[in-house]
Amino acid sequence: MRKIILSALLTTTLLCGFAQGGGTSIDGIVAVIGKSVILRSDLEKHFKDYTAQYRTVEDPDEVYCTILENLVYNKLMVNQAEIDSIEVSDEEVDYMLNSRISYFLQQTGGDVKYIENYFNKSMADIKKDMREMMYEQALIDQVQSGITSSITITPSEVSQFASKFSPDSMPIVSTSYQFGEIVKIPPVSDEEIAAVKEQLTNYRERVLRGEKFGALARLYSDDPGSASKGGDLGFVERGTLYPEFEAVAFNLKTGEISQVVKTQAGYHIIQMIERRGEAIRVAHILIQPKPSTDEQVRAITFLDSVRKIIIEEKMPLEEAAKKFSEGTTRLNGGMVVNPYNNSLSFDRQSLDEATYTTVSKLIPGEYSECVPFVNDDGVMAYRLIFLKERVLEHKANLVEDYDMIKNAALEAKKYEAMEKWVLDKVKVTNIKISEQYRYCPFVTKWQIP
């Protein structure tokens, strides 16, 4: 399973990135784009990664053509970046590179050796090769943005786009919910914070006296993702954790345990397990200060009274959120935004179990009773949930799914703009495709001479 996941990730990276050609060995040139070339080894390497993911390939010629089309497209974009004198900072490339490596490490349980074996290279060499890919991908992103960022779409264009599809061919849209919230965050006392710090200091001393850090993490850590693993976060690189956490963690020596560290999530002690180049493997124990029972009761009582006021006065959510809510959603009129698609609609898969249980029982226009939850900062809080709208499962249509169809129409318009850009660019760029691959559909589509 791990190999399949990693293969998929690597295939995506390679198809989106620039070919790493393997020098100037005489292995055959399959394409020339301006001053750049695509070698047969480029094509074979990407084909190998593709087959590693999908195991069987029904039509190898089609796969080769798709890969070659991606490579030619990317070469065109990079050439344009050079013409436009587009620059990418080292910091941006480092961020992209570290994010990608960290994601690989997370998917493989922090197994650096597995990744090195897959590439048949050291991590240092992998990062060296991938850095160029990330640099060129950043250039491509900027060129694409320059071509499509100003593109907008009108309501009539959305209607025209939808009219191209018969009702039977429209996709099924799952039941979705739009909801808002009124949030109350019970304050945490200074005494509670002091007690948490003392608790963590005690755990640190117990480990120094010989107890196992992992055993204490399993028993006492408030981090559900790592507690069952003895607090082990796996291998991580800079830019993936809280800045305050990283500032301490990256300065620890193997086996060393930090003093208490404060982050948005709460308070931690950190143990360095292993360091491999620029990646570190650490474990932590997280304790989140909790409000007292009295403060929790006050929060619940407050929201109960707010609910009564809102219902009796028929107060709009936006007004109620502005007046009573302590959550960041008050800036959005109380409405909760789906972080996966940046819309107000949530389907079942994008809701946590507790929120779904509450929302699914409400009728539009109804407020829930006060319910506990943990906000994005990991802080314990309470809220009233207001269901604004429920849209049952149905075939997509302009009335209920206008925003979704609008986004699809906008993406189609951007795609058309990119296709036109390619056609124009091909006319003024020296492009040669090997006779062996001139059967590929993109050669005709792009009118490559």
C-alpha cells in the first residue's frame, strides 16, 4: 500500500514538473522546444513511474503521448518564463521543496530509507534533483497565473456552459449543508496554565529519571494524532510545524528533551529521536489548558441565553455573530467556510462526525442547542450551530448549483485560454517532434509543424 501511495505522489510530481533528463547521453532526442530538448530517457522514466502506479497499461502509446504532451507544455511555459524574466526566490523554492519532501515522509511513516531506495539516490541527491523541478514548477505557476488570472465569467456564459450538457449527463451532487455558528470560548485561568506547565515539567523529570517518553505520551498527550504512537511525529522538515515548536525542536540533540514550549495548540515538551540531514524525527507530549468547570458552565449558560434572544427577536445570524460570537467566523457573518473548496457548502465527507451529527438533525432556519467543539487552534469552545440551507442529493442544475457550475465554466474558459496561448506560442517557437511520436493527438491539436 505504501508503495502505491508513493508512486502516485511521485508520478504527479514528475508529470507536473520539468523532465530531469539524465545529462546529454546519446539516448535519442524525442522533442526540441526552443533551446530545450526532451530525451527518450525522460519519456521512459515517466512511463516507468506511471506503470509503477497503475501496474497494467492497456494502451502504452496513449500513455507515452500524454506524458510527452505534458513535457512539451511545461517546456513552453518555462521558455516563456525566461522571455518574461520571471524570477522565483530561493525561499519560495525551499518552501515548495520542504513541503513536498515532508509530505512524502508523512505518507511513508517517516521512512527516509524507503524513499532513498525508491529513487536509488541519497536524500541529498533527491532534494538536489527535485529542487530544480520545484523551481521550474514555480515558474510555470507564475506564467499560468499571468495568462488566466484576469479571466472572469458572466452569468450568460455560465448558462451557455450548462446548456452543453443534457439533463441526464449532469453529475449527481451529494446532499450539502450551509451553516453558521455563534461561538463562546471559555477563558483559561492563569492557575490552569501554571498547572499545565508544572505537569509537563514533571513528565520531563520522570523521563530524565528513566521512564519512557513514549509511554507518558500515550497516557497523557492531548494530541490524538501522535499519542497512540508515543508522541512520534515522524520525520519533518522546516516549515511544517508551528514556528515556536520548530525553533526549539531543530536545536535539540539526539535524545535531548526540551523545556516547556508554548504554541497555538497548547504546551509541549519535545524529544529529539533522530536527525537525518535537514529532516528531524521528534516526539512530543501536548497538554492543552482547559477552562474550569465553572467557566464552561458560564459559556453554556451564556449561549443558552443568546439562543433565546436570537429566536425571540428573530435576529439575523450576521447581526447575532457580530454581537455575540467570539469565533473568527464572525468576520464572515457567522457563516462557516469549507476549507476544502473555499465555499459555504459542506457535503458529508467534508464534515467531522460531531458537526455532521448536529447539522443533519436541524431544519433550515433552526439553531442547535449549545454543543462543545475544538476550534482550528485546538482550543476547547462551545457554539450554537445555525443551519441556513440543506440541499438534498440531486442532478446538478443552475438553480441549486450555480456556484459549482460557475467554477466549472470558469475553469473551462481558463483551459481554452491556455490552449489558445499554446497554439499562438507554437507558431513562434522552434518545435520539433520525433517522427516516432508525430502520431500523438497533441501534435495535430497544437498544429506543430
